[in-house]
Amino acid sequence: MSEKKLLDPSDIRVLQILQRDASQSIADIAREAGMSQTPCWRRIKKLKDSGVIRQIAAVVDREAVGLNFVSYAFVKLALPSRDNMEEFDRLVNHWPEVVTCERITGAVDYLIKVVTDDIKTYDDFLRLKLLDNTLVSDVQSRIVVSTVKDTVALPLRES
């Protein structure tokens, strides 16, 4: 488990601004955070260097690019050994349809979020990648009918 990074109120303000819109200039971020540009730039660099900011990326509207189907799949491995889990971890990292993969506790081993063009493409993914793999013994899918909230922002608050 990684150690918790201590964030001061200025760090949190800068992170909240970046989570809302990371395309802003340093001048705009600094102004909104109530600081001058150079300290703001240094703070952002420190947050990147320390691993608090993992990456800065564009958030793409999936429907605008034709990815209209979302499903969550509960995946049970045939034998949930360390080697099999590590192999499954490697596999899902090569499957672009899987946008989130969580190893979970309970009756199944993984929860994956799969995004595809349509139900046919999901069915192909399910049959040809997930169920065709000898590591997997069972998959239970839950199809998303409506997304109520979808954010990449974390709930950062001052303590």
C-alpha cells in the first residue's frame, strides 16, 4: 500500500481546478487558486513529480465517438491463484474495451467496465476474449441503461 501524500489547502485548490479543466494556462490556474504564477507552476510540478498527478489527459465523450454501449462484468476465475490473477491482469491491460478493472472480494474475482460500439461488439468481446480464455470460469454482465454521473475527479477536501 502506498503512503498517503499530505496535501495542504493550496495543493487541494490547485488539484480541484485541474480536475475541472487541466487545459487552463498556469496564469488562470494561479489566479483562481489565489497565488502567483511561479509558485503555482512549482506546486503543479511537485504534484506531478511526487506522483499525486498521475497524468493529464483529455476526457472524451464516448457517445460522440460512437462508443454507445457500456457493461459491467463480474468475472470469476477458474482458479483464483496468484499466477492466474497476474495473468488476467496482463490480459485486461491489452484489451482496449476494458476501461476499468478492479480486483474485488466476494463470490467473483474482478469487476470490469467494458465500453464498446454496440451490443454485438460487446458480445464478440465476451465470447472471443473473456469466455474463450481458460482462466475465466464465469462472467455475469450488467448492461448500463443510463449514466447518472460519470466523473474522473476525486472528492478532494481540506481536512
